Amino acid sequence: MNTLFTEAAGLPVNAAQPVVTFAPVTLTVPDRPAPLEIKVSAPVSGKGLPVILLSHGHGASNFLASFHGYGPLANFWAAHGFVVLQPTHLDFPGLGLRDDVTAGGPLFWRSRVEDMRFVLDHLDDIETIVPGLAGRVDRTRIAAVGHSLGGHTVGMLCGMAVTDPLDGTVLDLRDDRIAAGVIMAGPGAGDGLARTAAERFPDLTTTSFTTMTTQALVVVGDEDHNPMFSDRQDWRADAYHRSPGRNKTLLTLQGAGHMLGGISGYDAGETTDENPERVAAVRALIWAYLRSTLNPGDPAWADAAAALAAQPTPPGHIQTKDNVVDEPSDQLTGCR
């Protein structure tokens, strides 16, 4: 039976408007093995527009792990009032660098963070290059959003710590220009990494959330469990359970796998749980969260949460840390 797809899964959002997309914006980065290419999506009108830095996942697809991916999210957020900046990280398969360990492969976890910071450092250049964008961006309202390995990138921008395997230095690469983060299906703490994954991706074994203080929304699927990565069912929720403070929120999606219904691209072959309405809910809830987080007093998140809870069969549920007594620790496994 043919089913009508909705834009926001019955959740309240503002009116959409046409979107202008410009790509690539190409920036030359000293000592980077390839130029940094960025896709920019923005509404055709409006000023004081908040910014979303969107970090793609690692993935096995040819093009989704680049600025070519995540159209279902980027297009929606731009249509509803955000400027969305999508850098292509060095792990994009098309660059042919994943096997270059000396350059940071296969994950390029550190250069990914440097990419995001470089984009923020050159917002003036981006505004100048993109026709009609100059003077319309609000530099005080910036969020970072990432999926899978992109969630790891966002975690680091929000204060998550990683130990440099070369010299044992604990790296704190947070960026105070990021007012809020959204981590979608990101890797959990290093102590929960399965042996197979630890051997393949040793850089992930030192991930710690005990210093991730920036406010953040953590989005996970309740069926996103792969024993190749971790034995723990709640591993991908560690950014919520193990980070300090009460400024964290957890959105758990029912029946969702790692692609959360297909967020990485339209009709993406790598999606095992394809569900357009789930994608609609994910993007609308993240939009509402960022609206309220970047605009204190905006009721978008409260309205969306109430609408979600009122649905006969909600696609997910929300948790906050309002009732947490003890601060999280990397020695805890968390609970549901």
C-alpha cells in the first residue's frame, strides 16, 4: 500500500521555505592532503540565521561519507531556518586516503575536529563565497551535529577526551564556539569497545565522556547493537549516561538501527531499518531541540516533546538528567 510521507512526523515545526544549496566551497588548509570541501544549505530569506555544522559518518558507501550525504537532514534544517555546513572529512572514500595510516587513516578522528574548527575560523570566507549569504549568519548560535563517527567528532568538540596514542597526551579539543551538540549513534566509551573493534580502531579505546560538559542531545536506536563494536546494548548512549552535568538529553528511537531510519541519504542502500517517518521524527526533534537550546525561551522543544508523548505510538522517548543524584563515571555502564 502506498503511504503518504510527512515532513515532521506530526511534530510541530515552523513553515518551510525554499532552500539554496551551494557546493563546493573549497578552502585550502595548510598541510592537509586535500582541500577542504564544504556544502552550504540555507533558506532563501531571513537574517540572524543559526548554524549547524554537520559531520558525516565513516560508512562504507562511496559518497554518503562526504558532503553528498545526509540530504534528508540538511535539506529539512535549512528549509526551517538554519544554515547547514557540511565539510567532507579525509575519510571520504573518494579521496583514497583511508589506508594511509601516516596521514591519520582510517578514521582521521583528529583531523575531523580540525576540519570543523577550520570551518568556524573561516565563516567570513564562506559567507563571501556563497551568493546571498553575507550578513545573514548569527555567529553566536552555532551547533555541531554528527552521525556515527561524526558523533565522535561532535563529542570532542563538546569536551569528550581522547588519549593520543603516539605520546599518551589526553586531548581536550573542545570549541567554545559550539553552543550545543547533537550526537547521533556515536561510538561509546573506550572501555566498552569489543576486542575486534579495538584491534581495528585502537584510537577509539581511549574515548572518555567524563569531561564532555557542553549541552548535548544524544540520539540512539534501541536496535543499534552490533557485537562487533560492543557487547553492551546501551554502549552508544554512553555520551548521555557518562557525561557530567544535567544539560544532557537522550532520545531513544523505537525499532531503529544504526542509520536511524535512513538519515544518511535518500534511499540509501546501507540503511537496514528504512523508515521515512522515523527520519521525519529525528530531524524534527533535533530541529526543535536546537531551536530551544540556541534560543532560550523558545518553546519548540517543549512543544515537540509534548507532541511526541501524546502520539498513540510514539517513535521514541526522551530522558533527561533532572533526577540524577551522582555524577557519571567511566566505570559505570549506565542504565535504561
